[in-house]
Amino acid sequence: MISLVVSTIGRPEDLRRMLASIETELRSGLTAELIVVDQSPDDRTRAVLEESRLPLPCRYLRSGIGVSAGRNAGLAEARGTYVMFPDDDAWFGGGLLDRAVEFLEREPGVQVFCGRLATEDGGDSQLRWARSAQFVDSRNYHRTSIGPAMVFRRDVIVAAGGYDEGLGTGSAGWYGACEDSDMVLRLVESGSRAWYDPTAVLHHREVRLDSGPAVEVKSVLYGCGQGHLWRSRRFSRAWILFLLVRRVVGSAVQVLRGRRDLGRARRAWLRGAVCGLIDMPPLEFRTPTESPPETAETSISPGPAEFVRSFTWRIGMAGAGIVATFALTAYAARALPTDEFALFLVLLVGLSLSPSLSRLGVNHEAIRSLAGVRALGDWADAVRVGHLAVRSCLLPTIVIGPLVAVLVAATGSRNILVTWALVAVVLVTDSLRLTYSDVFMGLGMPRSGAVLAHQIRSIAVVAAVVIDQAFFAEGMTLTRLLVLMSGVGIMLVVVGHVRLSRLGTAPASWVGAVQQKAAIVAGVPFLVTEVVGILIARGDVWLSSMAFDGRQAVLYGAAATLANQVGAPVALASVALAPIAAGYAARRQATDLELLVRQVATGLTALLLPLFVITWVAGDEILAIVYGEEFRQAHQLLVILMVGNLSFVALGMSAVVLIMAGYQRFAMWLSLSWLAVVAVATTTVAVLGGPTPLAIVSALGSTGFLVVLAVGAWAVTGVRVYPTSRPLRDSQPRGPLAATR
């Protein structure tokens, strides 16, 4: 006897067709029993079963939601030697049952028989089915097996524990498919054998041609199940890449054919597959954080108004800061000897790198934590978290800052000990100052955060240089400049400490070893992603200082420093966006997040493209004015590097969307993978090529890095970060969040 277990929910008419087809299939004399497992909210399914009057034992059960739960409930009641789980919207007519039982009776060494799903006219349904009979394995399962068309020896599937109820349509989790593939692969891995026969057919309509928002939601969940299967079954990366690329090509083909809805459904599946691979649910399927009640106290909750305030303050500071940076570098280029100016340019790179290394990503985790606490309206706890974040960053900062100073000072200095000590003070104070700035950003205090941001240091140092030269000294040396920078850094750290202390009482105890370790572990993915970004964007300056002669290194460093200013507004927008992105992600507001991100990206692109054109046309004059007449030779380098930095304008907020939504480990692995490619290319070109080839490779590396992160952000959150000329309200994420505001 064969037990037919049909798990159904809300499709009585489809079930009626299935039941009618069973009687036709059993005319050969095969004995069967039918078990209908109902998950519908009403009794229509029971009525259909009672009306069918099938000449075989029929049982009606109810179970919890989920196809796997229904199949397991039916399996527990099955008494047949064999068991099959046909879908309620499938129907017999291809002789599958008779063929399957005959084969399994004849071949006792085979435990599973797999038929083919076909449309009414015989075409493939759901899969690209293999055309020849064969044994099923991990290389061909996706063309030879599917749940409704498989017949099992009941004792084998019972011994395997039945279906995984965390997988499949309607499951409690977010893996919406591949419960059947998981089952057959588990059996094969345990020593069972599964045979596929394409001539044994179960009919089913072709669902791959369905489209629309509901199908896209289902496709995401199906992809999640597939990605989970690949990860849990340890498929080879090459094979996974092949399957993903094939789906990308399929999506492109559908778009070229004018079937944009089908293309979107396939891209939705790709999103889900990536999420399943990294074992992180898509943003729209994550458990939302409960929104705080609407009271006066919840005005501290992150939102668009906070972004506007934060960005306004930071862009204002940036304008003055960029002018100050230009003034400082131009003054240093004219006042310092060539070797000291080259060391000063390396120090600027160190000021970008050291704060990231020193704080070990704890600051970024603090921004996420602070935004989450504020979203619940708990200001006192937010202040406590801010104090703990500063304390957690203190020890790594005073250890790592001096180590980075060794690398900076070693690039060229006659008085290396004094230079190292001063550079160490500059780097340590800069890291602490930025820690306070990030804490204030997380606390929703953009003015205090902006006052301690990067640009204020440049403004303060320029003011200190002006005062020093006007009243105390004639001429400038690198040592004297470092003394002024150290003094400014100490002053700003004191300002941050006093401001935070006035917000509320700090925790009584300092950070213990366990807390410190937990904070560092949580911050590592943020750290790695940030450092990789800095190395890709600014590492070429370091390479040029080591690979080129002094003159070439200075020209390259000057062009790179000027080109990197293009990304400053995007960096400011990203910093301002971080707590808002964390708050939106906690409440699953992907639609609002995408709208905000794309509005900013579109505006910045429109603003900065003219700047690129001006640089292209008059960059040589700009270089001559800023650095001196001899720097005209760096014009070509400036234009090439500007092309690369324009990617920061279009895609620069992809990283903050990705990591503030909770996918920091995914961002880390994407970053490291890209760095492995770029590091080899840039180092090789720096050694064997020259400034121009290095600039080209650096520009391509920066662009590729942002593209990878943007694709990753879309894959797991559904948020697209690129600018658009279309109305933004028509460019929102599709899925269950599309209607939530």
C-alpha cells in the first residue's frame, strides 16, 4: 500500500481536482490510503473530502501552519509501505504511482523514486528537468527531484526524522523552500539511493511564469531556503557561483524580453539566496523592534528630522573644513622641505586609518546600540551606553595609536623619536575625539557630534598655525606643526569629555575584561569593513610613497588628497545616516530608508558632477593655485582618481545601509574578498608601472568596492542606494514593507 499525504491550506477547488485524479491513477489495482492534512481557517477542505467518495481509506487531520509540519503530521498517521506527498494543486495522470511502486518493488536497494512535474501539455513545470533517467545526487538534485513527485519507502523517511519544519512554504522561519531537497539529500548522504525517471509524471501548472509583488515576496523566501540548503549541505563555492550566475543571466534575459516582472522575481530569489547563504534574514523578514509610544519623551527616537539636522551641521563644518584642509596642505607644500611634506601627507593617511584601527569598530557598534536604545525611548540608558562606548575604546586607542605612529614616522624623519611621540599624541587624541563625536551622533546630538568631527580639527589646526606664525615664530617645521596638531587634539578631547559628563552620571564601574572582549568582538566586522574601505581609497598614497621617487610620490599624494575631497559630502551623509538607518532597520522600514538614501544620493550626484567637469577642464590651474606651479603635472592623475571617487557620490552610502541594518559580518567578508583582489593589483602596478597605471587601478578598485557593497546591501535589505532620475516614489522596494510607512 502507498500512503498519499496531501497538506493543504485554503485551496478547496485545487484539492477537488487532485482527489478526482487519484481515482484514475489507482485503476491499475494499486492499494492506497489518503491522508488530508488541513491548515485552512475554515471547513471547506473537510467538505470537499466528504464529497469525493473515493474508494479508498481517507483520513482528515489538522495541523499547524507550514507544508513540512503538515507532511510530518500525515507521515505520523501513514501505514503504507510507501508514502508520497503530492501538492494540493497538482494532479495525477501520468502513471507515476504505478511506475514508482513497480520500480521500488523491483529494486530493493533504492529508497526513493523521483518523478517529473509537468504541465498539462507535457512541458516542464517548476524545474528544468533532466531528460534522462539517473540517480539523484548533490550535483543534479535541482533537475531530478521535487517534493510532490517523490515516492519514499516509509520506514526510511521515518528513520530520517521526517521533514525539517523550519524549511518550506509557511514554515515558522524564513526559509520558504527546499524542504524536499533537504530531505532527499539527507537520505542520499546517509547511504540511501534515489532514482529519477522523467517518464513518470505528476501534473502541475508552471509557476515560474507568475509575477507580481506577492510572487516577489515568495521568491525571496524560496531563495532563502535555497541559500540555506547550500550552506547547510556545504556545497562548493564554485558550484554555488555557477547557479547564482545562471539566475542572474535568466533575470537579464527576462528583462530583455520585456518581462520585467519576471526579472524582478528572479532578482528577488537572488536576494533570498544570498541571505540564506550568510544565514541572515532579509530586512523585511526580520523581527521588528516595537516602536516607542508617541509621547514627548520619544522625540529622541531616530528619524528623518535628525538626519537633516545632522547633515546640515556636518555639511556646514565640511565647507569650512575642506577650505582649511586645502589651506593647510598648500601651506605645508610651500613651507616644508619635500621630504617633510611627503611625511605630512602620510600622516594625513594615518589620521584616516588610525582612528578606525584604534577603536576596533566599537564606535560603530555603539551607534547601532544607541539608536536601538533611543528607539525605545530610554534616554538614561542611552547615556549609559555612550559612556561605556568611550571607555571601551580607550584602551585599544592608547595601544594601537602609537603603533600606527611607528609606521608613519618610519616613512622618513631625521628626528624619528620626537616625530613618533608627537604623531602618537596626534593619532591617540584624534581617535578619542572621534569616539566622542560618534557617541553624540548615536545620542541624536548632531551639533555636538559635528563640533568634534574631522573637519573641526583641520579648522582648529589652521587657526593655531596662523596664530603661531603671527605672534610666536618665523617659518614652519614639521615638528612645530605636529606640536600644534597635538595641542588641538588634546583640547578637543577635553571638550568631548566635559560635554558627555554633563548629560548624566557615568556608570560606577569601568569596563571589565569580559565587557571589553565582548565590545571588541562585536566591533570587529565594523572595523574590518572600515579599514578595507580606507585602504582601498587611500592605500595608493602609501604605496606611492614607498614605490616612487620623492617627486613622483609628492605629485601623486597631492592629486590623491585633492581627489578624495569629492567623497567628503558622502562621508558626512553616511555618518548622519548611520543612527537613522539603524532605527529604520530595527523597525523594518526598508521603504523609508531607501527613499531617504536615494534622495540624498541623487542630490549629491547632481551637486558634485559639475565639480568633476570643472576639475577635468581646469584641474591644472587648481593644482597650481593650491600646491604650486610645479604641481600642474599631477592634473592627469587628479582626473583619473576623481573618476574613481565619483563612485562614492553614487554608491557611498551602501556600506552604512548594510552594516547598520545588522549585516556587518556579510559586509566584512565582501570587503575582504574585494581587498584580496585589489591589493594584488595595486601593489603589482605600483612596483612595475608608475603613477598613471596606479591611479587607473586605484580608481577601478574604489568603484568596484562600492559596487560590491551596493549589490550586497540590495541583496539582504532590498534597499537600492544608487541615484535615479525617475520619481523616487516609483522606485521603492517591493515586498511586505511596500505599504508600510
